Amino acid sequence: MTGGPPERPEEMNSKHVKDATDLARGVVVNVLGIVGKASRVLFLLFAAHFYGKTVLGLYFLAWSTAEVVAKISRFGLDRSLIRELSSRAISPRSLVLFHVSLGAGLGIGVMLGLVALADPIAVHVFNQPELAGLIRLASLTIPVLTILEVFLAAIRAFKIMRFDAYIRGGVEPFVFLALAGTLYPLGWGAETLILAQTGAFAAAAVAALIALRKVFKRNATHKHQQLQRADCGRIVKFSWPLAAVDTLTFLGYKTDLFLVGVFLQPAMVGVYGVVVELISLIKRARQAFEPILAPLTAQLVHANDQKRLVRSYGLATRWLLICTLPLVAIFACFGREALLLFDVRGSAAWITLTALALGHGFSAITYPAESLLVMSGRSKTMAAITSVSVLLLAGLCFLLVPRLGIRGAGFAVASAYAVLGIVLVLAVYHTARAHPLGRNLILPVLAAAGSMLPVTVLLFSVSWGSAGRAALFVVMIGAYLSLLAVGKLEPEEKAIVTQVRSFLRRDRKRMENRKQHSP
């Protein structure tokens, strides 16, 4: 796939280091935003104790329905915009304007469709007539959410991650928590939560527009072609399979919740929703990589540089493995304590939490394969794979949820996501002759096994009090980090560590100079 004269090793290494540095910087910035997103757990603590599990269950069903339908209006426009802007050929303003116009039109149409279907969905699908009004209320957010995603995608296309972190990790959760607390005295129940979510998205969209204007000012000196009719056709051709991919992928994330709502009572939906929201902390690891990995992959695909693409693929998988394994172990070993914070008790919830942790962990680790498949233009292949995985998940839920309750949903998710991840890795190998398996994955696996297996054996073979379990938690994390620290670093990681140390030394010298020259 690579063209032109062969590169010297030092040139290749410098490019690999640059790709790794861009990826690492983006992930670090995104992690700061994810800390803000994790404040949603505070909302769950508040809602679980003051609203009750039945109200939470109705909120989860109504809002999840609107979120799934909103993926249709998004139409894959976020990744289409990233892919187009990565080429730097067409005017960014005209590209954003076209994507926003298309997204707004689709959002309004989808919103009206959901408003019309609210009663049949509430009565015939969930057998909960009171859901109809909540679904209509949640549908009003769909156009705003679509425009917000397009704005943020345009910013990410320039590999600027901090605005995404500020907005999705700062503005959105802050406004959500503020509105939820302010509206609580009105006693509206689930309506309060949906209105707070709607206001948070609106505030985030305004903040994203302001940030995008700043980005455009910095890139106004470049000359670009204007968007042509043929370009619009190409964008739509690339995007419509992604609309199916996004909808089916998100439906896959919500199918288990929906089928729990079909077969079980709203209170159990509330319990399962709390478990799912806790597991979203594992999805945050994936979300730390999504904003930066998509534009980086698109750039390397556009440059037709196979070696750098494969190397970035392997590094992203390694780093996701390092971040995800301890989270899965924490939920498996200490999930009962986490659930007690939300007044959720019983072995069924803990077993469900453990199964979901395994499934979402596998999904996070194999995300780079999904990104590579989509950004290389194989969106139809991705749509086909996702369709099969959603059907598999739905079939397993139909079989297991009526028999095992929420545990059945957890087992279904773990099985379906494992199959999806394996198929994605095989598809990338078949289409791009790239795979993430290599010696660079040995260190995180050995570090996880060496630190977590002994603690797990001790935890379940001896009766421990609260202080003892807390001490085991600290020992497990400390041992994991220590084993990673003494392990062998990849060349790009060594270069990043050198850059960080150099920056810290320069910063320390600046501080010393300021002290010397201060009066």
C-alpha cells in the first residue's frame, strides 16, 4: 500500500513516534473530559435515592429509545466529516455547513417520526402507557444532539481534543447535574431527568459552535476547493451505511436494556440501568481513544501508509488493553461494594455486573479494528457485521432474560460482544492484512495476571471485612502498576517518556528562574 521511495529507518521511527505522540496527547486530554462524564455516576447516586428504581427504569427506557433513533439522524455524518476534513482538500466551512444542514433536516424528520410512534412503542412494545409522554419529550433533543455531534466531529478532525473534553466532560455534565437538582423540587419524576438532559445537550451545542469558530479562525489561511455536487453524492454514499452501523451499534448497546423492559418490571429495569451505567466506566476507556483514533486512522489511510497504520493499530490495542483489564477486574472483584452505593443488593446484580464488564471490556479492546475498518471506506462491511451481532444479542436476550432475569441479559451481552470483537479483528486482517496480536500485548496480560489472579483467589477464599477488601484493592492496583513500570516499553513509549521528562525538566527550570528573579 505504501508508495514512493523507501523510507530510511530513522524517518519511519520519527513518523511512528509522531503518530504515537498524537494518540497519547489525544487520549490524555480525552481522559480529562471523561472524568467530567463520570460525574453522571453522581447523578445516579442522587436519582437512585430520591427518585426510586421505578422512575429510573422509565427514564432509562424513554431516553434510550430517543438515543437509538437519534443515531439514524446522525447518519454517520460525524465520521464522514472527519474523513473529508482529513484530506484538507475541500473548504472546511462548506463541509461543516453541508453536514449540519443534512443532520438538522434528518433530525427534525426523525423527531417527528418518533413523536408519532411514541404511543405504539409505549403500549405494544413495553406495555407501559405512561412512557409515551416521556418518549415524546425525549425526542425533542434529537436535532440538537445531531448538530452537537457534527460540531464536535469537525473540531476533532483537526486533532484538537481539548474542546471535546471541555464540552462533553465539563459543560454537558455540569448543566445536567445543575438542572436535575434545580428541577427536582417540582416533583415531575422522570420528566425532570429528561428535561435536564435536553438542556445539557443544548448548552453543549452552543459551546461547541463557539469552539468551532475559534478553530476555523486558526485555519483560515489555507486555500480549499468549494464543495461540489459530486462531493455531496460521495459523502452521502459513504455515510448512509454508517447510519446503519451507528444505529445498529447503539441498538446493540441498548437491546439488552429494551428486552429487560419488555420481559421485566420497571423496577428491575432501574436496577439493570444502574448496572449498565456503572459499566459505562469501562466504555469510557474506549471513548478516550475514539475522538483521536478516528482522525489519525483516516489520515494514515489517506496517506496510504500501511506500516504506520499497522503500528498505530497495534499500539492503540496495547494501550486499551492496559486501561481496560484493571477496570474489568475491579468490577468482578469489588462490584458488590459499588452496587451498595446505589442501594442495589443481591447476587443477581453482581453476576450481571461481572458479565457486562467482560463483554464491554472485550468491545473496548477491539475498538481499533472497528475504527480501521470504517475509516478505510468499508462501511458496508461494518454494517453487515454489526447487523449480525445485534441479531445474535437480541436472540440470546430472548432466550435468557425470561429464564434468568437480568443475569441473562449480562450473559447475552458478554457472548455477543466477544463474537463481534473476534469477527472485527478477522475482517481487518482479511481486508487490510493487519492484526493487533504481537509481543507488545504480552506485558499488559502478564501484569494483569500477576497482580489480579492472586488477589482474586485471596478475596474469594477468605472472609474479609471492609478494611481488608479495601487493602486488597490497593494491593491489586499497586501491583499492576508496578509490573507495568518494570516491563519493557515500546520504542514509541520510550520516546514519549523522554518527551515528558524533558518537559518536566524545562518546567522545573522555569520555576527556578522565576524564583531567582522574583523580588
